[in-house]
Amino acid sequence: MLNIFSTQNLDRNRVLVVDDNIDNTLLLATLLEMEGYLVDTAYCGYTAISKIEANPPNIVLIDFMMPGIDGIGVAQWVRKNRPSVAIVLVTAYTDFEDLHPSIVKFDGITIKPLDLEKTVSLIQDILNAKQMTNHKYNQYVSIGCYY
């Protein structure tokens, strides 16, 4: 078991993988860990919200169709309560109108079956964009402190 509070994990990006299919979750989590990410898992929307609230990850990969709170419900909660957390929707749907784009904004969408290379590239692109935005904001705030 990884110690997420270890100093060697401070610079690693944290990913939460959420899917009610345990096999899918564990496979994706294992592959992302092999790519160097610090990964946690949840098998339902309620657990995902609890984990995000307690220790917000950098990015959440969330299945669209789940019992209870689905991917849309979790994404809405994240946007309202933890807006800095990136969200990638993982789905087998190819009709994006079914994904309710007017209800919630996703940072990315990846289609099942997953292409690991494309998925990792998508995750890294989103995290890089967020880091650039945060870096610009931090520079602005730092400059603002000198006035």
C-alpha cells in the first residue's frame, strides 16, 4: 500500500478512477500507476464524492453510467465544490448529446474501450493546461503582493 503522504509523492499527480465495474477500475488504476500517477479508486458516486471532499485529486476519471449518483451527478458536485479538480468522463456512448454537455462541463471525454496511449495523453494535456493556468495565476498574485 502506498503512503500518499510520503514526501516522495508530493510532486506526483493524483488521479481518482471511478467506475462501478471493479475490473475496469483496477485495470485503469494499475496502468496509470505504471505511468507514474498516484491513483485512488472508487466504485460508486457516493464514495467518489467522499474521497474528493477529503483529499481532492488533480483529476477524476469517472464512468458515465453508475448506479446511485452517476458520472453527471458527481461531475456537478465537483464543479460546485472542488472546481480546481479536472474531470474526464469515461463512457461507451458516442452520441455526445446523451452526455448532457449543457448541464456540466468536462475537461475531457474518453471512449470505451480505452486507448491507453490516448487516455494518458489526454490526462497529461489537461494537467499541463491546469498547471499553466495555476502558474499564471500564482505569478499574478505574487506580482500583486508587491504593490
